[in-house]
Amino acid sequence: MKFSGIQKTSLIDFPEKVATVLFTPGCNLRCPYCHNWRIVVDPKPPFLQEEAALKILESRKKFVDAVVVTGGEPTMHKEMPRFLKKLKERAFTVKLDTNGFYPQVLEQCLAYVDYVALDVKTSIEKYPKLGAKNVEDLLRTIEILKTGKVEYEFRTTVVPGFVDAADVHKIGELVKGARTFALQQFIPDNAFDENFRTIKPYPPTTIFEFAETIKKYVDNVVLRV
């Protein structure tokens, strides 16, 4: 494994834990509002190699509770399960972020993670706008997590134009019965598509309304506004 970057301390990436975050290069999607687009579109060295990353993590054990692996898209890397196994062998608590398009790899990862965050980016009909050719793998991932034993959350960043009231209902049907669902505010700064850098985010009142809709489908709804 190689990584495009590391954030040594994060208070927001793993619920109720202090974490170190590793960023994997590359992604199968092209979300116009992506903040990490530089490591998605054209990942460039210097890369952080696996052994160096593990050494840094070992040195951080007294300062952090967990490791978060995010991207890009971590599960597009077939060696990811092996790396996560090394983290568990070193007694780390592990969270994995994913867009859900590589369920075969994710299934191999589940034995070595404590928490999974799955991005449900919009309604199924709008996924082609993000570069997705089909959504069968995403639907499979949703079911894997809903029926599995690993703690998880589904989460949606409420981007105007991609998530409106009608989309929220459709997303609710998609995740119905999930354990936890999070709604996250859209931050336009540094978006991949420059046009999205000038889009005005929804006011909190609108996101609260979206949350009331999601509560019809999911009991535990978290707001990150």
C-alpha cells in the first residue's frame, strides 16, 4: 500500500475518538464537490509507503485512539484488506470510509475494521452525474452493511443540485432500516469543479427538514451542520 497523505490528529473523522487519518490515492467517481480531488484526479508523489505509515502510527499510539483510512476510495486497492489486517495485528481501532463500489474488497476488509462510513451521495438516478456507470455494487454494499455485524453509518453531504427534498425521500428508501444515518453540510471551498465553489450551502433549517424526512426511515439520525 501507498498513501497520498496523513493527518496525524483528527477529532471529527471517527465518532468519539481521536484518530490518525490515512488518505489513499485514486477514486472511481468524479464528484464535482470533492475536496480531495487532487489525490483523486492525478495522484502525485511523494507517496507515503506502507512501512513508513505503520511506523508513524506506532509512534502515535499514546496520542490517538484509532486509525481512519479514507481517500480517494480505499477499497479500489486490492491490497487494502491485508493492510487493515496489519493495523488490527497492532491493536488499532480502525474505521474505513468508502463509496461502496467495491463490495468484494469491502467484504474482505470487514474482519479487520471496527466502523465503516458509507457515502450515499445522492438518489440512484443522479449517480451517473458522478461518473458511476451502474449502481449494483453500491446496492450490494448497502445490504452487506445493513445485514452485517460491523458498526457503520450511512452519510450524505447535502450538496444543492445533488440532494434536494425529493432525493432525500429516495435516499431514505435506499437506506431504510439502517442503524445510523448522518447528514453533513456542504462546504464549497476548494471543490473539484470551480462552479461548485460559488454554490451557497443549504441553511441549517433546510437540513433539519431533511433530517425529519430521514427519521421516517432511520431511527438514529446525526446532523453535522
